[in-house]
Amino acid sequence: MSRGAAMSLPRIESAGLDAWLVRLFDRIDEANLPWLTALTRRCEAAFGEALVDLVPSYTTLLVVFDPLRLAPQAARHRLAQLLQDLAPDENAAAGEIHELPTWYDASVGPDLARVAEHTGLSVEAVIDCHAGTDYRVFALGFAPGFAFMGLLDARLEVPRLETPRQRVPVNSVAIAGRQTAAYPAVTPGGWNLLGRTSARLFDRDRDGFSLLRVGDRVRFVPVDRRTFESQGGDATPMEAGR
Amino acid sequence: MTVVGNKYTVIGFRVTRAGPLALLQDAGRFGVRRLGVTQGGPADLHGWAWANRLAGNAWGTPALEVTFGGLRLVAERDLTVAVAGADLGATLEGEPLALWRPVRIREGQTLAFATPVNGLRAYLAVAGGFRAEPVLGSVSCVVREGLGGFDTRGGKLAEGDRLAVGEGSGASVAERGMPETAEIDYRQPARLALLPGAQVGEFTGQSLYRAFNAAWRVDDRADRMGVRLTGPRLLCRLASMISEGIGLGAVQVPPDGQPIALLNDRQTIGGYPRLGALTPLAASRLAQCLPSQEVHLVAASREHALAEHRHFLASVGQG
């Protein structure tokens, strides 16, 4: 594979006794996804029962294997072979398309005003801008089903909160830097909250559990409170000052 | 009698005092890290594997991880158990319980853990295994994610819980002890084998020398996600990186220069530069250290680490 400035890429790096990290790129780009998807699929086929876990992220793929079934050096060799004639998998990387109904409102998105002030946009323009972009899922992590999506319109780039909240309500829709996300569970969090979605992001009772996967496409669709609640959304407001 | 996961189960124990943290753990939750779901599993793989081995169970059988002590159980039937890992002052009917060997318990007897004497985490295996409904292929209990455990919702043990076990098996466990050389004094300074990682060359000045020569102290900020070490400040050219998948035992160094060794419940991706990764046995050893205990990082070769790991697995009947 050839990718211009990526002089020493791809690289296979040590990530422990039972893992190698394949570094394909050195910056975040939607164009990385077809390559990462292709490598993920090839690893599934090539490692078979020796495969323990795969963790794709923005620029890398962590490959965890059973060192009793496949010696680390043999695993490394296999990865090197897979990389030799790797081709981007455009079809698979197209991903599913998800529309996340989202109620943008100060009662559930307490940072709307802060984002408006920081960006110089009106609250309406912030909402239009956030909902007007199609995002890709670059990585999952932080919590089960938590999808890091991008890239956010540069006009909406706002830093994280100086002091993270102790409890971000489930399904909160948030932005930080050039990324956006929706919280699948109640966790601490330092992102700017814009609203809340009624989508079920991580459902224990559904096969596959996580609504969003790396490579998927996501669009936030503004809905009013009535629609949000009729879809099962929880309109309980954030506590003042939290 | 109830059916859990297509296996017949009976109630083996009743919890009469929960203690600070007792969690059900099988080998861990695998194949789902791409969904952001953590690995889970026993923080001390060594102690957990030995407890199961001594109870006559197969690799992967769910056992209890008892952190710090405090747990008290009453047997609801005759059982065979084994406790390995930390010495938390366990007693049976008030008498010291023999560790690292199978022990018969009769219905109505009380098994209690006190406080740490040697190490931090004890593993209680019962012949036939504890039983719970798997979530995402595992019963491993991860409180933060609300997954696994007896309630399937990530709950730690609570007073009044009745713990299901597999019926019948293990009734004729042979008396088998453990080679004494394999029993560990966790109070000694730990030498933790570390496989150097890709960013090791980015640490500047004396940082690498210090990393492998300093006496590190285990901080009190230590849990199943990770253990912070305090000592000389390590400087790295990279402040942060694009988040990427992180393996068990990864030793990351945030800008404050104090390393954090990541354990079983770590987040699946992270963006700090890393010195490398502890071997699975080194991560196990660290999980038995109490705050303020001294540890040393020792650069290890992959070949040596693999041989050691294979030897361990063979000794507990795996591989």
C-alpha cells in the first residue's frame, strides 16, 4: 500500500505478549476507514481460532491473539503478509447509516449557550450546524457502545469542560474538539452537552448490543419534545448548575 | 434447582457479609472490545487459575475475586473449595483456612475473609464452579459497565445474595497441593517484567534509565482499571496521541510523568504514550500489591516472557 507522506507506515508495533498494534496512518481521516475495515476482515479470516480480540481505532488496529495457538512472531509474520497486498474495502467500509432523533434543548443540553457564546453562533445555528453534518464512527471506547464520531464542522470546535461532570445523563448528545458522541450509559464526562437522543445506543437485549460500529454513518435529526418523548426519550432535565 | 446457561445449578452459599468488593470472574470477556466493552476477568490470573485448578475445575470456570477481605459466606450444602492468591485471613468456623489446597466445607459452616495479611485479592473457587448467566459470552463482573456477575448487571456481592454453583462435580477432588515454590510472598518488592513498546524511544533524558532503575511505589489510586505508580517524573516527547487500542498491562505515562499500569477493566482505547506492556504474570503480580508497596520495572524479552507464560499455563493444566 502507498500513502504519500506515510514514510514508515504501516508499522507493526509491540503491544504486549499477546498483541500487536498495526499502525496504518498518522492522522485522523475518513479515508482511513476502508483500509482499517479491510485489515479487520482479513485478520478475522487469517487468525481464525487464534484470534482473541480486534480493536480498530482512528489510525490503528490492535490485534489480540492466543499466544498458545499462535506464537507471537508467527502472528507478526502473518500480519506483515496481510499488509503486503492490502486494498481498501470501500463496500464494507460504507457502513450502516443511522439517524439519531435528537431533542436539542437547554434543559437536556445545558452547554448549548456556552457553545453558542464560544463560537459566536446563535443557538439555532449551533443546532443546524451539528445536525447538518453526516458523521463517521472512527472508534468505540470509553464505555460500551460509546462511539467517537467526526468530523465536526470546524465552526463548532469547542474545548472540553474544565471540570468534567460527575454524571452525564444517558443518551446525552455532546461535542468536544472536532468530534461528537452520544452517551450510551451514565458516566462522568467532560464534553459539551447539546441535547438528548431517543435512540437505544447500547442494548443488552439486542444481538450485537452496540447500535454504532466503526465505519458507520450517523446523522442527528432534530425532533421536538413531543416526538422525542413519544419515541421513548427521557426528558428529565439536567439539575441546575450540574 | 434452576437452570442457568443450560446447566443445572443449586445454591452453594449465602452471603452474610459482603465486604468491600467481591466479584464473580471467569477468564474474561473476549471478542467484544471493538464495541467498547472491556476485558474483565481476574486481576490476578495466577491466583484465580490456581484456585480453580485446586478445586478440580477446568480453565475459565467462574470463581470469586475477593478484594481486601470482609466477605462472609455460609455454605448451603456440602462443598469443596480452594482459596488461592492473597492471604486475607480467611477462616472456616473461626479456624484459619488452609490456602492453596482443596478444603471440604459442610452445610451450615461459615467461611469468612478478614483483612489483608499477604496480598490484596483472594480467589475462592468451588468444585463445580459458581454459576451465572453469561453476558456477551462471559460472567465476568465489571461494575463500571454494568455487565456480568450473578445478577448479570455488574453488581458486586451484597448481603443476602444466594450464590449458585454447579451441582455435584468435584466431590472427589484428589488431594493435590501446590508446589511451594509457586506460592508467592506478595509483600516483597515486586519485579514486574515489561515488554518495551513502540514509544519507548520517545522518553527523554534520564527517563528511561529512571523507569527501569527507580523504586516505584504503588499509589492509593489503584483499582481494576489500573494502578498508578509514583516515583521520578518520566518525560516524553509525545504529550498525547490519537487514541488506539490498549492491551492488558500497558504502562501509559500521562503528562504528569507518573506511570499507570492498565489492568483488566481498563478502557478499550487510550491516547497516552506507553513505556510498554507488563506481561500477564507481571500484571497479576501488581494486582496483589497494596498501596505504598515497592515495585520495579524490569525490561523483558518476548521469548523469555512467552516461556514463562507457557510454563505457568502448563502448571495449571492449560495448554
